[in-house]
Amino acid sequence: MTTKELLKEVLKDPILREKYNIPESVIQNVTFDKESEYKIIEILKEIIRLKTQNIPDTQVYKSIKMKFDI
């Protein structure tokens, strides 16, 4: 499974889609090459990107916290 496929699979979750009000069209067109207007999508992309590079969870957390100011 590619990173793009993984991201789309995660975004298909009905609870996630409903909570963040993400339309199907956004999910279908999601890519790692362009930024999404949905912060949650950008956070998920960062998690997937870092985990595929075998970055430890603590570093992933720190990166997300700093990058997305959460």
C-alpha cells in the first residue's frame, strides 16, 4: 500500500469524515504534493510521511506539535 492509498483509507473513516466535515471530493483528490485546506489532513500526511521514514513516535509527536502549533 502506498502512502497515498493509506491516507485515503484513513480518510474514508465515517467518524473522521463527519467530525471534520471532509467531503468525498476532497478525499478523492488528496495528494502529498499539494496542501489541503483541512488541517487534519495535513497532520495525517505528516504522520504517514514520518512513520514511513521510521521516525520514533515521540519525534513524530514533537514534529506535529511544532509544525501545526497544537
